[in-house]
Amino acid sequence: MSDAVDDIIRRALAEDAPWGDVTSEVFIPEEARASASLVARETGVASGLEVFARVFELVDPSAETGLTRTDGESFAAGDVLARVSGSARAILRAERVALNLAQRMSGIATLTAEFVDAVAGTRARIVDTRKTTPGLRILERQAVRDGGAHNHRFSLSDAVMAKDNHLAVLTRAGVPLGEAIRDARARLGHTTHLEVEVDRLDQIEEVVGAGVDTIMLDNFTPDQLREGVRIVAGRALVEASGGVRIDTVRAIAEAGVDIISVGALTHSVRSLDLGLDIAVD
């Protein structure tokens, strides 16, 4: 487990029990031992199981954890996904944080898998966005991968991506878009990816002709996307974005785009129903 993930877990544990778990400390004998099973209450795709186990290990280094499913694997309601045994106090202290992380990550993976399945057989790749929970991006991005999709840029530091607000500032400053793109390309290193968003068909030629790597077509209809792909003609990757839903994503993919970015994978997801069933040894 990476130091970054351990840091997330430690901060979550400190938030949940800043001065200890007073309930367990007054009700549960210090020497009590327990075992617990992580049980699925509904069908889904697993993600965060290793994170789940790590929570217990950080609370109680002597805890024994075992996974019966792997991240990215489908499961049915009633399936046991993991088991843990150790100090009863430690299991009770770790329970909520472990469940919160595994439930959210599995919810993301499950929703992502639905989008991936919906575009099967097309050239389109489903990707996430930066619309993640602050502080949890590394985990939510893993969950997207566990669901079978791909990650967009991780942060603002990873690529140049000029969107509507950037273009609004340029317009206000009187800078032609094509000129701004060519100037940016001249100042960038050869390994830095350059993407620009447009919201009209008549913007495409200027943007692609200036030398972008990816052009994002924002809130285009499937017919407009198809025309946009024709205009681009392979000179750049074509990304579709904006209001993508499970009932519209297939039509978007069939328009011939290369990438479909879906903010809903992380910003509108429902946590999956997982439970921790505890037995006293």
C-alpha cells in the first residue's frame, strides 16, 4: 500500500476517533477477540478491498486479514468479499472507515463497469474527470480502473487543457484562439499533452489546425459529434464530454469519438451496500 493511501486512511481514522473509541473502551473487554466478514448486500464490482484490509492493519498490526475477492472482480449479493480477525476493540474502531472506503470505491467501480459495458464494441474509451472527492482522488481513480475504464489527467499539473473559462479569458483579452494554441505549443515540452475544448462545430478547424493533441467536443449531440469527427479527420483525438448518461453513452460512442469523459463516475455515484458481520471468538 502506498504512503499516500496510508495517509488517507490515517486521517480518516483520526477524524472518526480523535481521542479513541470511547464506546468500545467502556463496553468491550480489552482482551476480547473477534472475527468479521465483509458481506455484499447487493451485486457489484469490487474495489477498495486491499484498502479495506489496510485499515484494520493500521489500527491493529496483529490483525489477520484475508480477501476472498480481488479488486475489479464481480460479485453477487451474499458473497463474502473479505475476512478479518483480531482485537474486538480494534475491529470495531476500524469498521466504519473501512466500510466507507470500500463501499464508495465499489460503487464507483460498479457504475463504471456499466458505462464500459454500454460502449462495448465501439472505439470509445470511457475516462473519468477531476470531479472527485477532495482528498480521495487516488482511491476514486483506482476504482474507475477497477471498473474497467481509464483515467484522465490526474491533476492540473499533468497536461494543458484549455476549457471554456480559459477561452473566455482569452476572448476578453482579444487573443485569437489559434494564436494562443500555437504559442502554447511553442512553449511546451514535447512530452506535454495539449487539449482544447470547443462547444461549436465552427471552432473545430481553427483548434485542430493550430496543432492540438486532443479536441474536446462539449455538449454536442450525436449528429454534431459525427460531423466533428469528420472535420477532425484523424488529426487529433476526439473527446466527447458534458452530460453523458448511461442511456446516452452508446449513441455518443457510435458517433466515432475516441474518448468519452464521464464526471458522474465519481461525482454522482451511490456507495454500494456492503456490511461487516462480526462474531465474538
